[in-house]
Amino acid sequence: MTERTLVLAKPDAVARGLTGEIIKRLETRGLRLAALKMIWIDEELATRHYSAHVGKPFFEGLVQYITSLPVVAMVWEGPSAVSVMRTTMGATNPAQAQPGTIRGDFGMDISNNLVHGSDSLESAEKEIELFFREEEIFSWKRPHETYISGE
């Protein structure tokens, strides 16, 4: 079954020039890029995006970090897109992320962990709506996709 997931190349990924590497790794895994844009997240959007963390001691730091520089927001599609993305990005704390994952290869610390990926289909749906209008998302198929994903 085709799924959609939101991916953010966070401020540290943009600052370090790693957005292309993130895209390359997801394309190599067989996911399809369905939407992409660079945005500078404001405090209101950051608060909505991190609403599950409001009131937690690290919330203000999250908002300050995600609003510090532009991010590259993306929608990716494919079979098991949520779990494929989460496996590809690696553990939240780069010190615990496996080599070969985005965070394992490039992450510096838990506060600068390069990438966000939705943690469930429900979260993906809500998060995608925060960053994209439906007409900005393009579902499509590669001609050879059956050999990649079985779709």
C-alpha cells in the first residue's frame, strides 16, 4: 500500500549542505518525491508542528531551533513510506544511530539531528497538511516501479 510521509531537512541539514544527500538516500531507497519546498518556519507553525511537546522542558529549544534557518519540507510516497523513512534517518540521537543512516553518518547531537520524519500514518497526514496544500502534492509512478516496490 502506498503511504505518504512528511520529511523536513532541518536547519542544520540546510546549513551543512546535506539536503541533496537526504533526497538521494530516500530516492535510492525507492521512495518517490511528491512535493518539495524551502520555507522559513515561523513561531506559530513551529508551535503547531511541535504541539505534542508544548509544556515540556525542551519545547522552547525546539521552536528556537526549527525557526533559526530555512528548512526543506518534502512529501515522500511509496510502500511503507513512514517506516522506510524512519529506518533511513536512524535513531533520534545520532550517537545511537546506526552507520548507514542519515543521522548515523552525519548527525552531530540530539539537538542537531538533521531530519524529521513523521512517526505514524496519522502524524504524517496531520503534518503534511501543516506544510502543503493538496494541489502542491504530485502522486506519480516510475515506469519501472514494479521492480522497485512491487506496486
